[in-house]
Amino acid sequence: MADLVTSNDPRKVVVITGCSSGLGRSMAIEFDAQKQYRVFATARNPDSLRELPAGIERVQLDVTDQQSIKAAFDNITHETNGRIDILVNNAGVNHAVGPLVETDLQRIRNTFEPNFFGLIAVTQAAAPYMIKRRSGTIVNIGSTAAIANMPFGATYSASKAAVHALSDVLRLELAGFGIKVVVVAPGKIKSSIGDTGSSHISLPHDSAYKHVEDIVQYRAQFSQLGNPTPTDVFAKTVRKWVAVANPGPYLFTGSKSLTVWIAYYLPTWMKDRLIGAMFNASRIGKTGPKDKNV
């Protein structure tokens, strides 16, 4: 961690989780490029932060480990004299792509642990410092997947929908203390999430969905198909959004994000038909195992 900076440092303190790669890494670099911010980039594995610009302060933080969270915020607030201006809850995983009825419950829990419970734990660690100063902004990285019923993505979508829901409540609970809560819902953003999701797909040998395994793989890679928005463009958009005095509660940004937002307001039957066609869902069950024993 960098040398101690005195408590009269005028820079705003930004804490970002999940900075080992992708969106978190780009946001850390973007905020650091602006002189008015002091950035604390966190990751479960601190070695993954080594190549960040020298001005960024690196902190080990595992959002699924309460002791790690406490140690991280003890260190950060010691150096900032208890100041946290912006918390970006970015850490998360997408390791449970596949048919929900066949997905192991532990894999589902392993997704919710960082995406949902970890986000809450980090927020609980940071919020008291914001409440004491009666100011701050909490940025929760949600997803357009939270409002789009794409097949074989139920676990990730549900974890992000939960983030959207808790943020709506948190916004009301913290407004009286001068704290803003913002949900950022990325559309298609260039990252490794597709490859990571694909690597964790493991349909049982007797899966009822073996005949559409290509669609499962397509879902895992979906956010990276077409022309996804570069992470640096995404990061700049987020930074500009939260820099204003009263940021809007939701930021839908990135390729196809506006399309998803508009589609959300369509009748359910129409959404089912459009998304079903997009994923060729009519194939599901057409050539699968017979249900003689059901």
C-alpha cells in the first residue's frame, strides 16, 4: 500500500472490489486518471493487482470472507482517516450457466455468495463511515441480465436481480444520511466473462439438455458476441455518471443495454417469443430423452 497520506488530502476516496481484471480493473484505472480521486483497488488475490498504475493503492479483499473484509476496511480507513466517498461493488462471478433444474445447488450458492451476500457484507463494512460523514455514493454493478429472461442464465440473472432489488431499498434507507445508491446495469461489455462461464459448463452425461448444449454454450458467450463495448469506455461512462452531485439511480450502459431496457416493458408473452427466438429455444425438448419413466 502507498505511503500514508495526511487526513487533509482533498481527494475523494474510491474503493472498488473485484479489480483483478475486466470492469473493476478498468474502473480503477479510469478513476485514478483523474487527479481528484484516491483509488483503493481490491481483489481476492493481491498478485493480480501488481500491474495496475503506481498511483492506485492495492488491498487484499475477499468479499466472501468476513475477516478479509474487516482487515481491508480497517487498513483503508486508517489511511484515509475514516473517509470513503465512493464504494463500487463490482466483484462477482458467473459460474453456473446451464439449465436451472440440473444445476447443482452448491454452484448456485457459490454464485450468490460473492454476487449478493458479498456485496452486502462489503456495503455493511463501508456504510458506517459514510453515515458518520453524512455523504457518499454506493455503486452496485448489476446487469441487464437482471431484467432479461435469457435461457440457461437463471442463476446469474437472479443474483443480479437481487442486487437491483436491494439497491432500490438501500437507496431509501440511506438517503436521509446524504448517501446515494446507484445501480450500473452493463449490457455487452468486452471481458473474459464468456470464457469463464463456458469453462464451468458441465452438463451431466444423462442431461435432458444434451441436445441443446450448443445453446448453453451460446448463452455463456452471449455478452461477448457482436460488438461489445470496450471496458475503458464503460469505465469512463460510470465515472462521469457518479461524479455529479445527484447521480441517477440507474445507469444502463454498453452495447444492447438500451434495447434490453426497452424490451423489459414489453408484454411477457412478447418477450418470451423474442428471446426464445434469439436463443432458438423451440429446439429444447424436441430431440431429448423420452419421458417414459415420468
